[in-house]
Amino acid sequence: MARSVGGPAGFRPKPGSIPESPGVYRFKDAGGRVVYVGKAKNLRQRLNSYFADFAGLHPRTQTMLTTAAAVDWTVVGTEVEALQLEYSWIKEYDPHFNVKYRDDKSYPYLAVTMGEEFPRVQVLRGAKRKGTRYFGPYSHAWAIRETVDLLLRVFPIRSCSAGVFRRAEQIGRPCLLGYIDKCSAPCVGRVSAAEHRALADDFCEFMAGNTGRFVKRLEREMRQAAVEQEYERAARLRDDVQALQRAMEKQAVVLGDTTDCDVVALAEDPLEAAVQVFYVRGGRIRGQRGWVVDKVGEVTPGELVEQFLLQMYGDAAAEALPREVLVPVLPPEAEAVSELLREHRGARVEIRVPQRGDKRSLMETVERNAAESLKQHKLRRASDLTSRSRALQEVADALALDQAPLRIECYDVSHIQGTDVVASMVVFEDGLARKSEYRRFSVRSTEGDVASIYEVLSRRFKRYLQERSEIGELDAGTGPDAIGSDGAGPDAIGPDRIGPDRIAPDGAEPDGGGRAPGIDPETGKPRRFAYPPNLVVVDGGPAQAAAARRALDELGIDDVAVCGLAKRLEEVWLPGEDLPVILARSSEALYLLQRVRDEAHRFAITYHRAKRSKSVTESALDEVPGLGPARRQALIKHFGSVKRLREATAEQIREVPGIGPSTAETIVSALKGQHP
């Protein structure tokens, strides 16, 4: 073991002391607590990578190394043994810097307590209990109860609590379910313990996917009862068959009848990842479950998949493992993981990426569910008042602000190789998006993102100074809580709605359908830029942050803080600083800044696409001689796009009102000569 005597270099192992064998290593802090566990094919190569170039490591890996004070390792014989030991240590020590999967909600399972003398079917959540068979998970508890209600006709096993069961034994009379034949009433001796257990075994077999033999058996008995003219019994058996068929219909058929697999999909951003799993048994989706994980270090999708498979199946019962696991990407040690799962299951487990067909389509469905799960998780965090307050205070502390930034504006630039350059301004107040104050800019500069940021910030704050000067409030305070001479605070709503086609004199456009925060008392028009932010965030690194600061300084504005958020490593850059501010991976501050930045990016991309589409359409039809604005608009409205118009014949074009034969021929000739 190497121990620290001053930073990561202080506990770097001596050269040559680390073996080149496969193994598992542990980083420990000064108190001896394990903070990270990892595995490697070559221990010397992996551990040396932590100390060779500290500055080049991912910021979160740097944080782990500065937290650690010692490192030790254990040599193993094979990669499978390394996986086993890594999983055991992660489970035992719960290291802070390892990936940990947690349920994004508590999923209900259909459970049969096979460990009891008289097995009971019920809905259970939380940790799994020994001696109980689980089916699911299900999205909702009511879905389980509907299924159980149908199956109890055919498999009338006990579903009552222990207290109800004991009371029925004492009084010698079954509960209501016993009277309506949805329980075989073992409490009063209608069936023996062995007969009741046989019913429970059949119930579990049906839920496990072996449905065909039960339906065929009931149909055979129904036909035999009809031959013997036992029509009432035949009718009951017919109803039992229909109940089984309805229970089977509740589970969608997606693959072949013999297919047993788990379909795993990922959706991720730089801070978190969401995992969704669909459980397919007998070709039917039997359950669904989701997890959310904090990405502690720089992990690849393959590493996330590997850690997930180990944590998901590490403690699962052998029968819970499927023959096949479909994943979005293969884990780095796919063969070793497959071998480990094979040992656990006692049979082959294949891990593969679906490329085509029904399995690929199902994977795409699971991926959409994972993306929606991640989105909902972030929305839940964003809507929580306590989290928002903590996020604003953490931002203030990290950037050394005098007060929490109640109003944050974020700017992003969008273009394709310098063409159709646009920028967006989004506003967050009290940690929530205020879309009525979003603005869009057509950027005039063609000298790159830095120059574009400088131009947009200059234009925005020139308008701010101009509007404050016009109403005599230039020296009345610049915070978002400043009250103007008209008494309009930041939440005042003007009577005039700003339409999407009303463009400000400097080229800034309001987000369509919003209302301005304040009204000029003399003109009655909205003051679009009357309120300054506490914090300006720009999408980019030190160069973009410096450009934004320079724009404000040249206008004499010194009470608005500026920072840049670099997308690759989520670093926060302050103007003039040589090193970035690294926010904790789990901090609410980083979630807030990331959400603000992503919203600015989305809004800029939306405007850029609309502008590019409009310019392409206009340029194509502008070259057609004799076409005015009205007829150009009529053509686009009729065909939907220039692409469809190019594919149309002259006869089809003549169907548009106002287009004659000669004009139609001219349009066809002109568009055929253009490149799509």
C-alpha cells in the first residue's frame, strides 16, 4: 500500500512495485474509508495513469485523487475474478466515487410467498424477501391487482393477510373470497397444504410465461365436460379460459414466443444517466423498471452498462436471469461479464447489441422511455422549491456573489459554418424559466462565437441603458427588484402582447406569445430590456466569458456578474481567471446552470433552423421569374415544401390558384435546374 504524505504525488506507489497482473484496487481517504474501487487487466498500467498527468485528468477524477490518501490492490487470476471482487468491494464499502444505481421510484411487484406453509399472492415494494417469488416490476399497483383478480378464478390461492387467515381458522368460516370461489380456502381445510401449494406452483408457472399448457388443459377439460353433458362445469371452464386469455392480452406481444430477454437502454447527459429495462418473457413484456445514476467520473456508456449489469444481477436469483440481455453498447469486458452471469445463472447468458428487426425496434422504444425518465427526473428536481433555493445559494457561494442570482440570463450562439448566425437569450427567475422574456438575435458579426457573444451582450445592455434612461431610472437601481417611476416591478405584465413578428430595432425578437415585464408609461409599449440580470451565463469557456465581461465593462455596467459554462467538462469560467470553478457533481448549482445553458441552446437551435429553412425556401423561389410573394406563399402552402414542389409536374402546379400553364412550365424549368 502507498500512503499520502502530501497530495496525490505523496501516495504514488514506487516504480516497479505494482504488478502487471489483473486485479482490483482501492483508493482510501485519510480516515481509511474506501472512496473508489476499480479493476484493471494490468494494474501497473491503470494505476500509473492516475499519477502520470494529473492536470490532464477529468476534474472529478482529480477530486477523487485529492480526497484519497492511500491506494492498495489485490491481484486476481482472471478478469472474471476481478469483476467478482470489484462488485463485492463496491457492495461492501459503498465508495463515494463509484457509480451507484438507484430506483427513480419504488416499483410494485406481484409476489408469491412460497416460503410460507400456505403461499400468499400480494403486491410488494422495496427490498426482496427470501423465499418469495417476484414477477414484474409493474408500472402501477392496479395493473397487478387486475391481473391477480383474473387469475384467481383459475388458480384460487390465498391472498389474505396473516391476521385474516388466522381468524378464519379460529371461527371455521372462510372470508368472502372463499365463498365466491376466488380462494380455495385452505384456512378451513377445503384443500390440503400440498394441494394449495400445487395451485401456487401453477400460478407461478403461468406468470413465468408457461401459459400455453394451462389454456390447452382447460380447453380439453371444457370439451370433455360438454361431451359428458356437464354444461354448467363446461361454462365455468369456458369463463376460466377467457380469464387466462384476458390476463395474457394485458401483456404486449413484442417478440417470438420462445424469447426470454431483458432489454436495457440508456439516456445520459454530462451529470446523470437514466436506465430503463423491459423484461420480456415468452415474447411478452412482463415488466418495466427504471434507475437514475449520478456520473461521478468520466465514464463511457459501455462502463455504465457493465456496472449496471453487475449491480442488477449480482444479487438476483438464478431464475431471474434471462438467456439474453440486449444492451445499447457492449461493456468493455463483455466476455468476462457474460461468463460471470453464466456462472450465476447456471446456463449461458448472451450479451449483445440488437442491430435490426423487432429487437432493434423494441430497443428504440426502451431508449425513448429512458430519455423520458431522465427528463421527468430533472423536472422533479427543478420544480422543488427547496432545491431551487439551495441551487441559487450554491451559485452565489461558488461565484462569490453578494446575493443569490434571482434573475439569470444565458446566451448561446448557433450557426452552421458561420452562416445564418443567430443567438438566444433565456431568462430564469427564482430558478424557473420565464419564457415570456426570452429573446432572439440575428447576429451581424461573422468573426466567430466570441465576437458574436460580444455583439449580442453589447446590443442587449445598450437597450437596457437606453430604456432606463428614457424613463429616468438609470440611477434608480439595476437589480431585478428595482421599481421604476411607473411602479412596475419585475412581475408587472403589460397589456400589449408581443407577437412573434414584432422585431426590436436592434434585431432582437421576443419569444412568440410572451408578455413584456413592464410598460413605458408614456408610449404604453413594452420595455423589452428594462430589467438587468444578477448573473449572465454564456455557453463557452474563458474566451466567451471574457468577451461578455468586456461588453459590460465598455458600457460601464459593473454590478452584473458574468460566467461561462464549458459544455465538455461542465467547468464554470470566470472572466480573467486562469482556472475554472469546479462545482460538485451532485450540487444543485450545477444542475441549475446546466439547465439554463441547455435551454439557451435549445432556443438558439430552434431559431437557427427556422431561419435557415426560410432562407432556403425564399432563395429557391426567388430565382423563378414572374413569381411574386403571394404566389410563392400559395405554392409553399399547397405543396408543403420546396422539395415536394420540385417533384411536382406542371399539371400538378397548375392546380394552385393563380398559376397558369406558362407560369407552371417556368417554375418546373427553373426548379429542375437548381440543386436540391
